[in-house]
Amino acid sequence: MEPDKIHALVKKQRNFFATGKTKDINFRVEALVKLKISIKLYEDRLYEAVWKDLHKNKAQFYMTELGQIYEELNLHIKKIKKWARPEKVSSGISQPFASSRIISEPMGNTLIMAPWNYPFFLTIDPLIGAISAGNTAIVKPSEKTPNVAAVMQEIISENFNEEYIFTVRGGRVQNQGLLKEKFDLIFFTGSTFVGKIVMEAAAKHLTPVILELGGKSPTIVHADANLDMAAKRIVWGKYMNAGQTCVAPDYLMVHKNVKDELLSKMKTYITKFFG
């Protein structure tokens, strides 16, 4: 999508949000239900796509991505009316005759930029939040997982009008075009380096951001730790998704008295898990 078309799309979504349709709770619930049903229909396509992109097998994809999306959808569908209900609060001593409530309002037009390591979950999970809160959304999947992105694009385009939810595919040119636009919230998952670029672009419009960034994840093992459990969890965390998880252990800080025993147990679990 070219920058001028991106600008027109953002404007169209802004106009749609201004109609107030997304604020209706029933509208949001219906959108979440439609999304859940459509994902279910596309399950086989998703399994095939994630295998082509990442060689992630069916069981691991369900456990780390698809299953969690179903849980999230069920939770939002069940709880959304309660979450949206005004909350009565104290007005404070200076306003003794006032009646005060906290009323949750949608942010407005949102941009969701997702990475490649969990291409389905890290795209659809924030989208569920955007829908549930009554926002419009532009979804930008990673260009490094084109097959998963294509299936998500089909799911979204078949169920939602572009002025409500739309998928923009592409690489750096599309990212730059999107970041030039004014959004009401940007949700970005990825590297710290790109996160700084996103935050800089957002600051020009005073747009709030949610940044879920990568970094180094130390694992600390004390002398009195349950070494068997520690070894099992370290191996599972490091090898899950081929190590491409933001909180996968990067290095160990182990008490010298238990170092050798821990390493031995880790080797045992690597063999047990993977042969």
C-alpha cells in the first residue's frame, strides 16, 4: 500500500470512529464473536501457513499462539460488559455533594505493529484488546512471515470493513508510511532499536505507545534452588519456539556450589525433551 493510500485509510478510520458505532458494547461483542468463528474456520490454513513460514508444528502453534487467542477471545466476550461498566468512586473531601464515576472510553484509531516470532498471537492478541475497548485498528504484520500474514489478512477482510479494521502488508516503506500518520495509540512489539523509532514518530503527534520490546533475560539460580525444576524450566524456556521468545533465558547466573549439578540436569532434560 502506497503512502497516499495509507493516509486515506487512516482518515477513513478516523471518520468511522467519530460515528460512535464502535462504542456500542453489542457491536464489540459481535465483532469478537465473528473473529473467533472465522479463526476456527481458518485453523487448517493457519497451521499450514505457520509451518511454511517458521516450520512450527501444529502442537506448538496451538500451545503458544492459537490456544491462547481462543482463551483471550472467550475472556473478553464474557467480561467486556463488566469491564465497560462505569465505576463509582469517591469525589474527595473537597466535593462532599458530588457523585463521581470512572467511565472507560476507547482511545480511537490504533496501529498494531507485530513481529515475526509469534506472528499470529502477537498480531491478533492486541487486536482483540483494540476491538474490546471500542477502537478501530490498522494491523501491520511482519513481512518475514508472509503466509501467516496472508491468512490473517483474509480473516480480517472477510469479516470487517476497512474503515473499522484493516491489514497493511509490506516492509519498511509501509512501516514508514504508517508512522507518519497520527494515531491515538500505537501498539508495537519488536526490537528496542525499532521501538525507539516508533516512539520518536509517535512523539511528533503526542501519540501514546505500548512498546513490548526485546532484551536480555538473565536466569538466577541460588544455592538452595530446586535444581531439577530449575533445569527443566530453563531448558523448556530456552528451546520453546526455537529460542525466539522475548523472555527466553539468555544467560545463567548460578551459585558456584550448584553449577555443575545444574548443567548436568540441563543436559539430561535436553536429551529427554529432544532426544
